[in-house]
Amino acid sequence: MDLYQVRYFLAIAETGTFSRAAERLYLSQPSLSTGIKKLEQELGVSLFERGGRRTVLTAAGRSFMEKAQVIMEQYQAALHELKGFNDETTLRLGVLSTMRVAVLANLVSSFQQHYPHITVELHDGTLETLQDGLERGYVDVVLTVLSLRGVSQPVVHADSQTSTVLFRQPLRLAVPLSHPFSQRTSVRLAELEGQPFIDRINCEFFPQECQMLDAAHIRPKVVYRASHEEWVFSLIQAGLGLCIMPYWQGIPGMVYLPVSDLDFERTIGLKWRQHQQSELVQQFCHFAASYDWQSKEHAAL
């Protein structure tokens, strides 16, 4: 059954004659008749009583009338919905929950200055949930970890066809200014024994970090667990604990120290789906790749 046959059927049922239906549809009457005959042959029933001055629906025709109206209504609804995709102006951006909100806000603000007609819809999550959301089509592109240095088993796979590197971050020990460590130039893992410690529960290095501490029999005193970087910053600035976290420049009220026996680094970048054809995604990826991340990080402070 073709859609044009359903349209022919409804036109005849509504006008009452083949001739008037043909006029409405701008068709010749023979073409209209041929389309209806094909429809009746496919359905295996006669839809109209022919021969009178007015074309009358058969019992089968009256039953099909309801179905045909639903078919056309659903078609029109789908057509209306899909037309909006050509004018789609919303970019669904997945973002690591271990990214700085201020840096992200600066990126989005700068992007919308160049593309004011585009709305950016933000979805934060972990490394795993972002990858899943990308694969399922819940987001268009993700700002995520592309690779991790310092882990024995790779947990991320970057592909030059579906990703681009933006910047890299080493992990350091973040210390409040009031802590004695703040006067040091570096620390060792063993010195974390008994120290008030803040766990970043969404940290991409969390399993490896725990393994290293356990292997060395080092037991920091976990006093808080936080899922977002801004919370961790506030806890450290209040003097409530230390934390191993990515290095961000110029955070007030705290200092970062290298850990001499820890060499973790993460590479941050954008990922998108293979064979994804979206001008919107291409515009955003090109903009983010040319963005001055270091200077904008300072501007976010």
C-alpha cells in the first residue's frame, strides 16, 4: 500500500465521486481509478459501490476509512516533526563531571557569541555514562577523556576519525594554603598517611589511585567524597582536606604540588559518532579545537 493510494481513497470518500476527487488531486480520472483498483487488489476487498451517481463506501470501505484517516494523520504529524530537523539549532553536549564549570561556561559563552542562533544543551556524567550516551544518540558530542597516562590497562580508546585533542592535565596534590604542605615544592605518596583526604568519586584514575595506595599500605583519612570539581575546590579552600586531582591554573586559596612517585596525566578532547553527518557538531568541534584553553582558563577565575 502506497501513501498516494490512501490519499486517493480519502479524496473519493470525501467528495463522493471519482470525477470530483480527480479534480481535487489534479489527476486524470483513469489514473485515479487505476490507483484505487491496485489498492483494492492488495487489500482483497472492494472499497466502493460503483455505478450510481454518487460513489458509496462498502462495509469494508467504511472500516478502512477510519484506518486511512489515522494513517494520514500520523503521516502529517511525522512530517511536521521531521521538518524541524532541518532547522535544528540545539547542540546536545556531554561533559565530564570532573571538568571545571567556569571553564566550560567560558567555552559555551564564546561559542554562542559566534553562533548566537545555537542553543547548547549540557549533560554531565562520568567517562562511562558519556560514552554510552554518545553511542545511543542521547548526546551529539562529548567533552571527555581521550587517554590516560600512568595506568597499566588502557580504559579509553581515542580514534583520530572520531575525536580531537584539546588539552592535557597532570594530576597533582591540591592543598589548602593553611596546610603545612603548602610550603613544600613536592610530596611523596607515603606522606598522605593519616592526612584528611577528599575523594573525587567520579575520578577517571580512582581505581588506579586506590591500588597504588593499598599496595604501599598508605591510608589517608577520607573525610569527604564529592562528585563535582567545584565542590572539591570549596572543601580544599575551606581547609577541610587534601585531594589528588587534575591541575587547574590559578585556583585561589590552594596550591598544587607534584607527587614525586605519581605520574598520572589525562588528555581531554572531543568525541563524536563515526559517520555522523552534522554541520552543528562540525562547527562546535572546529571552534573548540581552535579555542585558547590556557588563557580562557585564567579568564574563568
